[in-house]
Amino acid sequence: MLGFPSGSYIGLWITEKIDIPENKLLIVVTVDDMKKAFDTMTKPLQAIIGSIAFVSFIIGLIVIYVVTSLTIEENKDKQNFNG
């Protein structure tokens, strides 16, 4: 499908070290390397999610303020007619 020779591997995931000549290996990645790479990739996403949460909180406060203000204004008008 990708044009590699038959019997070749794109990746080999094992838990024990096996005897493969260094000239046939492109890279060796450990579990710790994968965890560090994942953490590095997700840090910007964590910052974006934090920013979105903060903006959502501010918008929520504004909505609550507007609704409360409108409710108070409506009740002031009703009290003026009754009193």
C-alpha cells in the first residue's frame, strides 16, 4: 500500500530489547519518551481549554448581571404602579 518491500515494518512495539543491527533502526523510543511527547503536545491544548473556561465564566457573570438587572428594573416598575 505504501510501497515498502514485503516483510518490512513501519514500527515494532516490544517490551524487551531484541537484537537488531543499529544500521537497520531509524529510532528507538521508550515509554517515557512517548509520555513526554504526549505531555508536550497537550500543553497548548490545556492552555486553550483553560482560556475558554475563563472566558465562559466571564460571559456567565455578564449574563447573570444582565438578567438580575432586568428583573430588578421590572419589579421597580410594578412597585410604582401598586404604591
